[in-house]
Amino acid sequence: MAVVSIFDIFKIGIGPSSSHTVGPMKAARDFALSLAPHATKVNTVQVRLHGSLAWTGKGHATDSAVILGLMGSDPETIDPDSTDETLRRVHDAKQLTLPGIGAIGFDPATDIVFDTGTELPRHTNGMRFIARADTGIELANQTYYSLGGGFIARGDEPEASVQEGEPPYAYRKADILLQLAAANQFSIARLVFENEMTWRSEAEINARLDRIWSVMEACVLRGLNTEGVLPGRMSVLRRAAKLKRRLEARKEPSPMDAMEWVNAFAIAVNEENASGGRVVTSPTNGAAGTIPAVLMYYQRFVPSASAEGVRTFLLTAGAIGILYKLNASISGAEMGCQGEVGVACSMAAAGLAAALGGSNDCIEEAAEIGMEHNLGLTCDPVGGMVQIPCIERNAMGAVKAINAAMLASHGDGTHKVSLDQVIETMRQTGLDMKSIYKETSQGGLAVNVPEC
């Protein structure tokens, strides 16, 4: 059984896309580091992007991510504020510095090829890196795939497990997760925590959970306090700061306050993501605003909210994200946006239900409701950019998640459609969905809304 940690689902990175930015950066870095045996011979590096990476890579900053990765940058530690200057120098000098090797000639205009005519066999997010000596002899040739959520794989190799060792309560299906939890009298959060202790201490787990929430919260606050125009030719205005000002200016409370704040929280995160800021893949960058928005709702509008509740939320949401990763996909290029915002909505619904003290059956039902009403959601970014409809879509996903948790809380945990059934339905729907609706910007809103 594949081993996935919740910290593989929640990863700190930069925008605008986990599959088109974070994954390619990690792949490029891995290739650059693999060139060490050829350190004295490497003269040129060429990159070919295929499938969805070719169709929407420019709008998703895939070319920039590849350059930064080849220079040794890591998505979790890179300073987002330094990237524009680094990229400007590469474009002006037409050279970059490979780690452990030094400067080589590199012209992004010719050495990064967007090959829209060829899709590699394993996954639509395919890329090939080739290094050559000054004689033209090929020194290294490696294919990578960006599988969604920042996960990558080489060639036809199995996706590498980050964790070593089998956890005590391994599960692949929701029904097994529920059975294991019941047999051991655990909440889902407690079972996940016990599994995580296979790889790290209790203190480290809590520290990591707190760090994830800290980055999420900082992203919300940054977005709520930043004005201006988002990058790209569409000149989309930021709205989160304006929403915040209007809400704070209200003299009398409104019954709609909570929902409007949730909208502002989600939009704030996804505007930061669209600007290349630091976000947490949850489970992807394109869906990075849904879970933080629901967590902010929990903190601000639930009187019993606590730090332990936030941890419970993240542990539970992570458990649900693992189920989608193992049984379907969290890649918009494979599943459409049901695999991104749909999964985030399902995760957030489960997390909120858990933080509110719901039973394991209630949590499973909340997760199921969260996905059931996102089935068939397409990924059709206008201009190939993670802006329209992606930013608003996160707000819609957050509100749906809260409603899903509320609906589940009014039942007794019994329901007709199981989480396992809805995950399989999502997988089948994604396979049936035409490629023009799966992050290629060849259909849907992307062709019916003029770029302006």
C-alpha cells in the first residue's frame, strides 16, 4: 500500500499552481542535482513541456518555476519576493547557474519548449529535461510527471513514498478508516495522529500542524491587506482588501456577515496564490483558499474554537485528502476542478465537522456531501491563468464546505451515498471528462470569455 502522510497533502509552496509551478520546480531541481556526475561537462540544458503543462504553462508560470528549480530553488524555502529579480537576470543574461556546476548558457525563449502537439503516456503534466556537453553529446535525459498537489514521479518509476515504514492503522478506503477508528475507539484525527507518529514525534507533528496553520493564516491576512492588480494580461483587480474594508465599515451586524467574511478569506488566499505568494497546497494551489477560509470561519465565528480544534481540523481534512490521492487524483489536469476545489471542499467539510465535535460517521457524511455537489466541476482557466474562475471558485467551495458540515451535523451519520462511492464517481467522471475541460484552456469559460 502506498504510504501518504498528511504532510504530503499539506505542503508549503508558492503560487500559482501546485501541478504547474510547484511540481515542475521540484522536478527541475531534482534533474539539476542529478547532473553532479557530469559537473565538468554540462554545457546546455533543454526543457520540453507537454500536455497541460504546454497548453497552460505560461499562464501558470511553469517556465519560471523550471528556471528557479534548475537553479536549485525549493518551493517550500524559496523567497517569493526575490523571484522576479532572479528571473529578470536569467532572461537578460541568457544564462543560469546550476547547483554544484556553475553558469551555463540558457535562453528561456528557446531552451524551454511548449510542445502542445505531444502528450507523454503516463500523465498529461509531462516534462522532459536534456543536458548536453559542448560537443552536443547527450549527458542526461529524464522525463518527469507532475501528478497534482506538488507530487512528482520520474519516467515510469512508481511515485516515490516520502515516508518510510508502514503506519499501524493503514487504510486506503473510507470504510476501512471508519472500521479501524471504531475498533480502536479513536476519532479520525486521533487515528491519523497515531499513524503520523510512525515517522515523527508528537512534538514535531504538533509543530508541523501549527506551522501549516500559521502559513495559511498569514496568507489570508496578507491577501486581506494587499491592493492592486494581479499579474498577467487580464489585469484582474484584487478584491479581498476592498471586501474587508466594507465589512469592517458596517455599523450594524448582518445575518450574512459570516458568509461574506468566508468569501473574503478565500479570495484573499487565492489572490496571493495568483501573485506567486506563499501558500499551502490544500490539496493543491488552485484550491488553496478553501480550507484556510473555513478554518478562519471556525476561529472567528465558533465560540468554542481552540488551537486543538485547528489541529483536529487539519488531521481530519488530511485523512480525507489521502483517500482522494490514493483512489482518484487531486490533479485538475486529470480530474477537472472537481479534483481540486471539489476535494478541498470535501476535506474542509470533514475538518469542520470534526472540529465541531462530530462523530466519525458525521465527518464521513460531511466529506461525502462536500464532493457530491462538486461532481463534474471543470477546470477551464481563462487565459490559462489561476484567476478566473479559480479565485471565486474557492469562495464557493468554502461556503459549500460549511453547509456540508452543517447538513451532516443534523443527521445521525447514516446516509445513502458513501464517501468511497462518491470518490469512485469522481474518478470515473474525471476519466469521462473531455481534455478540453481539464486545465488545457481549450474549452468552457476559457474559450467563451475574451481575455481583456
